[in-house]
Amino acid sequence: MQDSPRPSNEHFRTVFILSASILIVVMNTTMFNVALPNILKDFALQPSEGAWIVSGYSIILAIFTITFTRLSDYLPIRTLLTIGIIIFSLSSVLGFFADNYIWLLISRLLQAAGAASIPGLSMVFAGRYIPMERRGSAYALIASATSLGFGLGPVVGGLITEHLDWNYLFIVTVMVFIVIPLLFKFMPTQSAERGKFDVIGALLSGGSATLFLLYISTFNSLYLLSGLISAALLWWRINKTDAPFIQPELILNRQYRRIVFMSYIGFTLHFAILFLMPIMLEQVYDRGAAAIGFIIFPGAMLSAVAAIYVGRLIDAYGNIKVLFLAHGLLMISALVFFFFAGINQYMIMIAYMFTSFGFSSLSSSSTNEVSRILSNKQIGAGIGLKQQTHFIGSATGSVLAGILLELNEQPYEASAFALPFGVLVALMAASSFTLIIYTRYIKKLENAE
């Protein structure tokens, strides 16, 4: 955008406003995680079916997040955010009146289409307008809002579900509408820039992600074959068009792929845990929705407060050290869930403290690392693709956890959760190995210079 201001510390105020929007969007996800046991009962659903209320939301987020971030190369960020918030708010009103599973699912998918504008564009805004020396703090502020949303969501969702009904969860999310006038007051103005938007590439990207997740949830080889064909057509498309939806340079950037993989694993683990915790607390420990929310709350609040210091750590010591810290915390959380979650319900509370803190550390440091290794022209597409991978990971975690859990019969005993948590330990081991390889490569580059 030619009229865009240069990076400035003054734009940190706008990041704060955007973080408030992210808080509500994230709460929208975790509120429904806590309400999931009630929704399963109301509509007589299996866990894998109910998981689509969470994972379907994540799929649409994945598709539309990268769409909004790519559109930010041509349209003002403020305009795109306004459109997204309006869609999100109207679909929340629609969801309030949902009285069957299909209506609920459609409302959630429409919510996701609007909500997708907020996290990705917030990251793009910080990458473009916040100076590098403060960018770590900006991303940490966004991660802090995310963590706070993860903490408040279960508490608010549990109280509303237990004392009113899960339909009233949609009323909370309408509040994001009040952000629009603040954006028009504080967000810098931009002019639209002419360019070709690759609609075919966008459809192929979204189709590939959806088919991949459908295969994970059904293990239907037709979905796998269709997904591979769609991905092949997407690769052909981005190499043949002048303005591809996904820049081929990003796909070919090995270090970028490694960061995206680590982020994917982090989101898969976090959302698998968010899916499993309410069901385990309800079926193994006979806890209600409100009690479940209060058990999850301390971990997320710890992360929200710690995220402020994570930003300072990133600015002071760099992304790599914080990435190692994040992996250590997430590995500890996976191990505590695997060995101790079935012994005492408060071990779940302790384990989630490590999960939430590690997740916010991984999210902020990995995004800052992407903004460091990519050029300014690639930041929008790079963060958008990374955000899409986040939501694919979110959906993967929910669906995978549901499938592994269904290998046992209801009501579930503590032993039924051992396999899902064990798989998460293995995934974190793979991510940690990737981080070691990435670090060695970075050190080689530094020594060569």
C-alpha cells in the first residue's frame, strides 16, 4: 500500500485493540469446548461428530484466514477487518436461535468465516507496522490475548452453559462488534492497490485443507486421493500464474516449512488437550461445566500473564531460546497428562498450566521468527499460510483426539485417555527434533557470515 505509514511504536495501541478482538474470537472456541459434553447429550452425538463443532470451525478459519491475509496485499486491513467482524457478529445472532445440530454447525461455520479476518490480519499488521525491536512484544501481546481467551472461555462458557444454556454463548461473541468504531479511529488509513487475486488458487488451497481433515476424521481413501489431486493442482497453479494465492518461494523455503511444522504440532496438541479435558473431567471425575471451566482457568491465566514476559524474552534473547522453552513446557505437559491425568483431576489443572504457557510461547516466538526470516513482501502471505496451518492443526487435534477416544466404549474410564495423550508425547518429540535441525541450520548461516 503506497499510503501505509512506516513502522512506528505509536501503532502498538492498534495492536492492543486488535488483541481485544482476538480475545473474543478465542473465547468463542474454548467456550464451546466446555459446552461440548452438553451439546453431545442434547443432540445424541458421538464424540467424533461433536468434534466437528470445533474442528469444522477450525477448517473454515484455515481457509478464510489465508484468504483475508492475501487480500491485505490489495485491500486496506481496516476494511477487511470490518467485513469480517460484521459477518462474525451476524452469525453469532443466528447461532443463538439454533435448535438442531445442522443449524448450530452452520452458525459456527459462518462465525469462523468472519472470525478468520482477526487473528491473521492482526499478525500482518504487527509485522508491517511495528518496528523489529518491539515486534516480539507485539506478538506476545497477541499471544497473551489468545491465552486469556483460552482461560476466560472455559469459565464463561461453563457458567453460561450450566446456569442458562449453550445457545447463550453466542451472545458473548456479538460484543466484538464494538471494536469497529475503534478501528476507524486508531487504525492507519490505507489505499487499495490494484492486483489480481487468485480465486482458483484460494479454492484449491481450501479444498486441499478440507479434504485432508476429512480423511483424518474418516480414513476414507477417496478423501485422501482427492486431497492429493487438489494439492497437486494447487502446486501447478501457483507455479503457472503471475500472482499466485500461495507464493511458491514460501513452499520451497525449507526453514519456513520447519517453523510452520512446529506451529502445526503445537496447535494439534493444544486443541487435542482442550477437546479431551472437558470429556475426561465430566466422565471420569463427574464434574459439571462450571467446575470444568474453573479447572482449566488457572493455566490459561498463568499463560496470559507470562506472555507479557515472553515478549520481553524474545526481544532480549531471541526467538530460538524461547522456542526451546516452549517445546520443553509442552513436552512436560504431554507427559503429565499421559502419566498423571487419570490419577487426580488437579493433575489436569497443573498439566494445562504447562500446556497454556508453552503454547503462547511457541505461538509468539514462531510468528516473530517468520517475520524475521521472510522479506517484507512475503510477510503477509507467510503469516497467512502459517495461520492457515494453525487452524488445520486445531481441527486435526480435535478430530484425532475424538477418533482415538472412540476406540473405547462409553462411559470412558481413565485408561481410555492414555492412547490420545501418548500420541501427543510422540508428536512433541517430532517437533523437538525439527527444532534441533532448524537451530543447527541457523547456526551454520551465522558462522558462514
